[in-house]
Amino acid sequence: MDTGTGREDFGRQLLDQIFGGLLREVGAHVGSVYLLDEDRQVLELEVMSGAPPEVAELWGRLRIGVPLPVTDAVRRRTLMWVGSEADMASRYPRAALVLPYPLALAAAPISTSTAVWGAVLLLWPSSRPDVLSSHERERVGAACDRLARLLELMDGAGQRMRPGSRPRSLPQPPAVPGEHVADAGAALLLDRLPGGSCALDRQGRLTYVNSRAVDLLGVPADGLLGARLWEVLPWLQDDPVSEDRYRAALISQETTSFTVLRPPGRQLAFELHPDATGISVRITHLTRTADAVPQPARAAGPSRAGTLYHLMHLAGALTEAVSVRDVVDLVADHILPAYDAQALALLVAENGRLRIVGTHGYSLADRERFDNTPLTAPTPATRALTNGTPSFFASRRQLADSFPEIAGPATNEAWAFLPLIASGRPVGCWLTSYAQPHSFGAEERAALTSLSGLIAQALDRARTYDRQDQVARGLQAALLPHTLPAVPGLEVAARYLPATHGMDIGGDFYDLIRLTDRAAAAVIGDVQGHNVTAAALMGQVRTGVHAHATAGATPDQVLTHTNRLLADLAPELFTSCLYAHLDLARHRVRLATAGHLPPLLRHPDGHTDVLRPEPGLLLGIAPHASYPTLEVPLPPGAVLALYTDGLVEVPGADLDRMLTDLARHLTRTPAKSLDHIADGMLQHARHHTGEHTDDIALLLIRPTAREASDRR
């Protein structure tokens, strides 16, 4: 018997009991429990209630840095409340794209005083009060405390609960006793009514279908019961609106409807009436166009399910966008096709005017009409920027009624002007247009408004990056050595690899200092942070080290004097630094370190050691810190490797194991040129760390025989 598995199963049963009790106490109709992974960087969906796990497929794994209610609850260790659809669109635009339904939600951390274990997410219909009562808050807090104690006890017993490959679905007891099968009287009643009737559980499966519904759907009852409509009816599979309307009814608890064509030419209308136990469905045959169920929100815009992946891909991609051109291309690639639009433009406010920073699909005449518009001009674009008011014009006539000077020369037929607001401040506006008249339904307007928030944040970041990147990169390049000095008897190779495209610059640095014909110094360091300040401080540290080294200071004195210099400057950032004095006459190296990573020494016979000089404090922390030294042999043919943390550090990985692995790699590397060894070490780092988020500096030093040096 596997007692460990038994305890884990028992723990899941307790978790389900606590979670199920919470749902009943606060009246939430949908809920889920997330658990943090071992690295505490990702929330993984463990169990869901009230909806199929497929509904939350895109939310199965959430990185802590993603701005969502449940991740905010974990980061801030407090309950997060979103009281309406508008509140969601304003605060969490990415979430609003996938949940564009009337709802209210709460997210609360599962935490103790020492650790966070996960979070609970609860959903209610929008018909509930728009505030969470003190009683509800107390019940949520008490349940989360119980869940936290359970998870902590299991972890202490060596049985940490880990989500499975797929989230579990919490069984939901029926609201009334007995079987979900209509008795004879109820069945006759339903059959007397026009149209067909069927019932879905909260997993979307058919639990009852009457004879009229069977006739309308064209599938025998035994082929329907226990299945989902859009899985067994091919003509529903081709129309994702059906699944979307089911999800909308399930999550919002409001009646929804849709029409669909059952081949070859039968138009059917579906009305979905949800409650806490499931959804009742009425199906009718539309014989005339006038019988069609009005759906203004759906007729004009794209189906939600049909564009969901476009929007989610855009939302994720925008977080990686670096330049303004990236932002324009991403929106053009994913939003214009999804909404059947033909053109877009991004505009920002500069010097009292609106200036176009990117367009797609507009003619030169269109661009000239909007570019350099004074902010005082009465246009929908300036109104979007100054008042934060979106404007939608379904036709050229509507635009002409309000803004005839724009409609006259306009080449498109429908327009949307939306504000771009980032961090509560307007940064510009974006406009999109359509070749044909286009009705903007309520959901499409909400979706476009949500997209505006995403685009605004991406555009603001991109413009900031574009402004700072050139200056910052130039500063960093100027502060690093363009060439290293030639030192007789010493072979040197250096590499500097900036962080992955899109990251800020860092403060990594290296240097080689010629002291005498038979002595040199090597230094490597890393200033905390990734910004211009870090790069500037890096230059100050490098200058200080160079000055003290050439003045004849010993390794410990070099770091001591440089540390006092930084303490006097009172920087907000701290610096790690490793200094090596190379005595080429005695074939010795003397090391001192200010909290920097230990160097590697590859001996002439190939085996590699991790050198561990006693570390002193980082530079800039304490003005009177001391820095012990370590002296080791450095014979000709040995390779001393100095590096920064981007080469070896991976989130969640054990540093000692990474250092040991790098030492093994250096041992296995053939003793060819140092350039070959350096390139191999960078390739090894890329293989193990993937897309690196920190700069890498690498300095390799190999003493050579004096005679060979003299002959050169």
C-alpha cells in the first residue's frame, strides 16, 4: 500500500470539502483553487467547480507577474474584489478579453504568516451587490486559513500537494433530490409547448431532451444524453457562437440566445436559461426572418470563441513588444482580421498636437488628415485623448452628422476612436476603420476598450524603450573596454552578451589592467539593477578599481578603497566585484571578492576547480568592510575564468549545482584557443538557461610561457 499516495488523496478530499463549503457559504456559482509551483513563480489550477475545466483552459497556469486578480492576491497577500464587467475591463483588460460577461469576482491568497501556498477564485452573477460584505470576507478568509494550514501540514509531512496534468472538477451535488429525469406529467407538459426542450448540467452535458428537441436536432436521444451539444452536432461545431453563449450563460447566470443554421436550410433559435444547477434550453424553428431572436451584440462583431485565441495571443505578445513598430504590427496581425477591420493608426500627444507614430492600411491622404492635429481641434481623436471618451461610428453618415470635416474626405465607411490610457494617464489614442458599415455591439465595444488598455501599456513601454535604448546602449558601450591591453605572457579572451532583446541594460563589467611587464590585474563585477543608473555606476566602479590598481594597491586594498568611494557616493545600488592580481613571474594569482561569484580554474591537465575566496560585503553597503584574499598557483596553460551571474543563474536552480556543471563543461572542453573556450561556455549557458534575462560578462585568462611570448 502506498501510504504517501493515500495521504495525498485524503488531503485532496479535505481541500475539496473546505472549498465546496466556501462556495455554498458565500453563494459563488463558479470557483477554483490555484496552487503555487515549487519555484513559487506560477499558479497552477488544482480544482474547479461550477464550470467545465475547459472553460478555464487559458487560465490553467498563471505566472505571478501577469496582472490578474488571482496573481495580485498572491503578490499583495490580500483579497482582491472586482465588482463589475466595467471594473474588470478597466483594471484587468487581459482577463476581460476572455471573460467579457457580466460578473463579480473575488480572489484571495491561501497563505500563512510565513508562506503563500496558492489562491482561491470565486465568481458571482452581476446581479449580486457590488460590494463584498464583511460576513463574506470573513468566510473567505476563514476558508483560506484552513486551506493554508492543510497545505502546510502536508508539505511538512513530505507530501506537498501538486496539481495533476489536468485540473480536477469538483463534483456538484444536485440542488434537489432524485434523478434529473422528468416524470411523465412534466414530460407531457414540455411536449405540449411549442419547440423543443432540453437540460444541460454545469459541465454542458445533456441530462434531458424531449421528443420535439430530438426532432429539431436530428439526432436520437441516446446519441445526445451525456454529451455536449456542440460536440455531437457538426453544424454547431462550425459555429463557435453556441459554445460562447453557453459559457456566457454559465458564468453570468443571465439568459443568452443564438441562432444557427441546421443544414440544409433549417434555422434554429436557442434560448439558454441558467440557474445554480445547470441550464434549461428552448429550441424553436424559425420559419420567417421576423422570428429571429434579436442579437445586436453578436450580429455586428466577431464571435467571441472565434477570436479568443487571436486576442489572447495579442495580449501575450504585446507584453514582449519592444518597439512601436512591434505594437503596430501585432495589432494589425491579430485585431484587424479578428474584427474584420481594414486600417488602424496609433497617435500620441506631443507639443500640443496629435502625432501618428504608427499606421497600417491608411493612405497617405488619411495619414496627413490626422497627423499633427491640434489637441484643441474638435475631433473624435482629440476627444478620446483629452476626455478618455471612445467614439464609435457605424457608418459614414453617423460620422458626418458629428464631424463632417472628417467624413467628407474619409475613404472608409465605419470608424472607432479609442483612448489609450496607461497607468491612469492618457498616452494617446488609436483609431480603426472598416471598408463597410459596421455595427458595434456592446460586447465588441467592451472588447475594443479592453484592448485599448493593453495597447496603451505596450505603446507606452515601447516609446520609453525607443527613447532610452539608444542612449543607454551607447553609454554602456562607452564604459566597457573597446580593446584589452596586450600583456606579455598572457592570453586573454572576453565576451559581453546583453540580456535577451527587450530587456533593459545591465551593469556588468570587466577589465584587464597592465601593471608591469610581469604583472597584471583582472576585474569583473555586476552592479545591481538593469537601467541607466546601473550602467553609470558601473563606470564609476571600473574607474575606481583601475585607479587604485595602477597606484600599486593590493587586491584587498583595491576593494576597500573602491568600497569607501561608493559609500561616499551613497548609491542606491550595490555592486559585486572580483579582483585578481596576476603575478606572471611567480605564476601566482591573488584574489579578493566583494560578494561576487567564485572563479573557475582549469588546470593544465584539464581538471577544473571552483575557487572560493572568502567573500566580503558587496561594494557600497558598509564603508569599513574588509576583503580577505586567497592566493593560488596559476601556471602556464591554466585557464582562469571570471564571469557574472547571467552565465550560471537560473530561477529555481541550485547555484552550486550550476557551478559544478559549468566546471565539468570546462574540464571537457579541449584546450584550444581561449576564443573557442569562451564561445563554448556561452553556448553551454544558452543550452541550460534558455532565453537569458541578465547580461553575461566573461573574462578568460591563460598564462603562457615567457619564451613563446617573447617570440611573438
